[in-house]
Amino acid sequence: MRTRSTRRTALVAAGAASLALLAACGGGADAGSGGGEASDDIAVAASDTSCEVDATELEAGTHEFTVTNNGSSITEFYVYAEGDRIMGEVENIAPGVARSLLVELPAGDYQTACKPGMTGDGIRNALTVTGEAEQLSDDEALQAAVTDYTRYVTSQVTALQEQTQAFVAAVQAGDVAQAQALYPETRTYYERIEPVAESFGDLDPKIDARENDVEEGDAWTGFHVLERDLWATGDLSQSGPVADQLLSDVDDLATRVQSLELQPLDLANGALGLLDEIASSKITGEEDRYSHTDLWDFQANLDGSQAAITSLRPVIAEADPDLATALDEAFAATQAELAQFAAGDGFVLYTALTPAQVQGLSDSLNALAAQVSQVPAVVAG
Amino acid sequence: MKLSRRDFFGAAGVGAAGVVALGAGGVAAGRAASAVEGGAAAGSTTGGAVPFEGTHQAGITTPAQDRLHFVAFDVTTDDRATLVRMLQAWTEAARRMTRGEDAGPVGAVTGNEYAPPDDTGEAIGLPPAGLTLTIGFGPTLFRTADGVDRFGLADRQPAELVELPAFAGEELRPEISGGDLCVQACADDPQVAVHAVRNLARIGQGVVGVRWSQLGFGRTSSTTSDQSTPRNLFGFKDGTDNLKADQPQALDRFVWVSGTGTWMDGGSYLVSRRIRMLIEVWDRQNLRDQQDTIGRTKGSGAPIGATEEFDPVDLGALPPTSHVALAHPSNAGTAILRRGYSFVDGSDGLGRLDAGLFFLCYQSDPATGFVQVQRNLRTDKMNEYVKHTSSGVFACPPGLSGPDDWWGSGLFA
């Protein structure tokens, strides 16, 4: 528990840092008046079935939310602008833990959401912010999108580090049941931002290669080695070095992400790339061939794609309102298609799906990808 | 005026008068045929364009091309307006591709480099190749298997458009049977046919999904009297006494729907059957048995008891259970227009080719067309060597009246 509270402090600090970045890049006249200091601390009581936010109306400016998880599942907390654009989020809130979020909100209509089990639309509440509205030029809007999404990546990679630590600890302890439970949750944070990891070239193969991705003579490392050990052989006696390497590679990723410089087009291409990931390896059940937890990865890729698109949403809505609406609808449709297979805090196994159900997911994904493939041209102007 | 990318290839060539005469878009239509055929194929129909619009859809009585890509789609939306928009987009793309142009107005290699091209590109430089695209609507478009009327079309379902009855000996696989929509793409170049189907599937993403598709590499029927009769994979001439385009009275009687006062007037019903041929077994049969099974001589194609291919069939001279004796119009009491293609879909895992005939036929009513003929084949000696593995029935609407008309305009009116 001590480790966790230390990490909580670290997370808030990181949030404040990226907030300063946000204010520096595109903040309006009054937005920076707080200088990144929150004027309040809004309590959020999260459980497995409720999400009580101690505010429904706020003044424009910087606000702090403190989310306490009173439930039994890991939860997340989001503040969404129109079209589910993520204004701020805090990940990986374990049962019994409280975490804080700093977020800058210009005037507008927002929604807050708790996501017990990290899936689905979450438990939503309306939040109205009054005062100064945001007026951004095209370039500022694009820059704001990049800042938005960069913050998302940072928060995911931080959660990935924490979760990988717990997963690796379970593997080292030889606790098969615990490690199996943590495997799909840990991967979620990776799969949401996989294109970013891929942009570093050597890291994605080290972390996420499947056995047939590795050339003869090369070492096979990462999640899927441990997946095999956990599900196919049940033998963790040789898994220690691979687990250590995984943690070290994830830490490496986190370090490199700090100096990440994304372009607006990276967001658009990454969003499509994540959907292509689903189409090429998740929809076929190839990704998690031992654990069959492919639908967790499906959800994570989908959420990551949606996060990138919603960061760009103001730009898209300005240039092509019909496309913005079509994207909203297509994401909602695919989320709903996938939500049919939610079970407990996760999903049914891929092997439980009928061919017709896989076909339904594939049809929905194709429809979504057709819309997302239009975004790069809009962003490139 | 926007020039198709293929104009680039066509710059050197002149000629292809037949293509230009079709007028469609003038310059844009003229290009590729001249370039690729280069005049060397003068007198050949290969390369030319077949008019997309007309009283009837092309691809039925127009000369049977050499290659086929047939595709059946399921509609994945429940929204009628979305489906209509897609059919309109398909029609535009089909109109362009049958002229030998790219599927979309921008093209495969121009346009915004950050946008996916609106054509996939593999037909760059290829002529129209006689491409025809023929659309059909399956019974499940009107009412799902569970009886749901998704698009408000149930009361427009023709009485003739019902699932085929079960036939003795068939081994149908549901996953390659049926479909809400079908498109028959025929061309003299297989790449042109595949390009057309691929682009329609691309355009339809999110509205339709491919249910199944079938390639055919060689025509097995003639639909005009000046075409020679091709041979099927049994090695026999097939379709000698097929209905032909130059028999208008017979076509009006057996092929075209008329006088119903519905959206189907001028259309036709399509039945598709994937017929696996057990060719390894067939190839072990002696020549006499093979000829007695078909009812024709293998060399000339003449009916048994006659000397020339087109000699009249003498039912008395044929073995009574031969295929021709049972299927011939003079015995079946009806006629259908056949337009099938040979296929080889790899091997079957038992050391045998998965080969056969993808049978397509058009008729004014399936009940008095294919169903009547097929029922007459119960004792067909050929049944030993064939298995029907896929089946479909589709209502193909009449042709498009002009440049603003679209596939399904009558049905969705």
C-alpha cells in the first residue's frame, strides 16, 4: 500500500506538469489565471454501480477531482467534452484507493464518467462549465489535440508501469491465478497506445511479439511468452528473466514517451492503425492464442483509437461536421457490438464466440474503419 | 473535364471506335481499350465497353464474357436510407467501371495523398474488357429468415422470389448460399471483374459485408449465336441449345418478366448453383459411358443419333436418363438462359481438385424455370458425378433508364 500512495503523488505531479504544458500551448486569456492551481477539490465517490460527483456546475478554469474507489473493481474516471473528447482522466484506481485529477475546463457542456472494470461507456453525469469559452485558431486547435492526446498517452503509460509491476510480481511469486487475472488488464494500457510504442521501432517487438513474429535465432520476449507460460504450460519456473525484461522494457517505454513529439497526423494515423490491429489479429483470435483474452485487447485498441479521434474532434467538426457525427455513431456502434460480450470485469473468451458473432464484430469494425480512414486527409487539410 | 488515369496510357492510341460511340463521358471513355489492345486485337470484342443502361440489365443476354466474379452480400445496417445511398453510390461506381474508368471520380493515384484512394488501382491501364455488372436482390432483403421486414420492403417481394425447394442429393453449405444482394461481374479480363467486385465491396463497407464470392475462369455457355460453344470441365460442349439473344420471342416468354405491373417488369430471376464436379471419378469413365451420360458426342457436340452439333435433338435416339434428354426444352417443357462458368477452387484435401461448374441461369419465374428443369433431373445419369454445394435465388430488376437512374430505384420507389 505504501508503494501505491507514493505513486499517487507522482501521478498528480505528472498531471500538473502536463497541465502547465496545456496552458502554455493554447490556454485562453483567463484559463491560466490559476496558473495550474486548482481553486477547488471536487469529491467523486465511485463504486461498482455508482459515480457520485460533488458538483454539477463549475466556473471555467482549473479544477481538481479526487476520486475514491469504494467498489470492488479497478475503476477509471474521465471528464468528457462533446463527442467523448477526453479532457482529463485518471486510470487504474484500485479498490480502496483515492486518486486526484487536475483538469482545465473552458465553458461548455461536459460529462463525467466512472468506469468500473475499465470497460463500457461508464456511469455518466452531466457537468456544466460557465464563463470564458475557448476560441482557437486552426493551428491552435491541432496543437490542442496533440497536447490532449499526449496527456492521454502519458497517463496510459504510467498506468502500464504500475500494472506491469503488479503483473510481474505475481509471475515472480509463482501465483498463476493472480498473474492470469492481471494479464489482460495490464495489456489494456499497452494496447490503447500501441502505435506509440511501435513508433520506437524496437520496443513493440520486445514487449508484444507473438511466437511466430520472431525470426529463428532471435530471442522471444514480452507479454506473450508469459501468456504461454501461464496458460499453455502453467510452468513459471523459467519465467523470471522474461518478466524482469518486460518490466525493464515498459520502463524504457515510459522514459521515451516523456520526450515524445507527436504530429496531428500521427493521431489520425494511429487511430486507424489501432483499428487495423483489431482487424488483422484480434478479430481472428491470433493475438492471445493461449489465454483467448482477445476481446480485452479489442476493447483497448478501440478505446485508444477513439481517444485519438476525440482529441481531434474539434478539428474534424469544424472541417467536416458530417464526418464528426458519422465517427461518433460508428464508434458508439462498435462499442455496443463489443459490449454484448462483456462478462464480469472483462469479456467472454474469444473461443466462446460463434462465427456469426465474430462476423458481427468484423462488420461493425469495417464500418468504423471506413470512417476513420477519412480523418487523415481532414487533419492534413 | 477530368481525365481518367488510364487516359495516360491511351494517349498514343486511336481507334476503339465502338467505345467512343458509346459516348459515355467522351474522352474519358475512349482511352484504355485502344492503348492496351493497340489495334492488334482489331475485330475482337475484347476490350470494348458494354452499355450499362438499357431496357434490360447487361450481363444477361449480352454476349457471355470469358471470366466471372460473382459475389453475394448481406446487408449489415437496418437503415433504409443508408442502404439506398449505398446502392446509389454503387450505381455510380458501376457506371464508371463499365466504361473502363476508375471506381471513383478522383481515381487511384491522384487526389489527397492522406486520403485512401477512391479506386484500388489494379485495373490501371486495362480496357473496359466488356465488363458487365448485374445486380440482384435476394428473398432475405425483403424479409429475414426470422420474418423481419428490415427495410419496409416486405409488401414489394415478388411472389416468384422465394427460396428454392430442396432437391434430392444436394449438399448445400449455408455459408456460401443465399445473400441479401448479389452482383454478377463478367468481363473478358479476370482482373477487371475482380477489380469491380472489390471496389463495390469497399464502397459498401459498413452497409454490406461479403457473404460469399465465387470466381469463374471460363464461360460454359453462349448467349449469342455467333459465339462458339465452349466446353465445361467434363470436356463436353455445354449450352448448344441455350436460349440466345437473337431469339427475342423466346426471351420474352422464358427470361424477361413482363405484364406484372410491378418494379420487376423488364427484369429477370437469377438462380445460382455451385456444382462440384467429381472430375477424377468422371475421368475414369470410358468414352461411351461419358457420351451416354451427357447425351452428346464428345468431339462435335452432336446429339447422339445425329451428326452435327446444332442438329435437332431426337429424344428417341438418346439414352432416356442422359442429361440432355432430361434437361432439353423439348422434354422439360420449359427453357432457361444459362450463363455459367467453370471454376477450380484449389483442392479438397483428398488429393482431388475442387472443381466444377458455377451454374447461373435467368428465367421469368424460377418455379417454371430452374425448379422445373432440376426436378426433371432426378434420374439424370450425371448426378453420380456432381454435387450442388451452394444455392441462391435473386430478383434482378430491369435496366437503368438513364444517367440519373440507380440500382433499386423501382424497388425503393
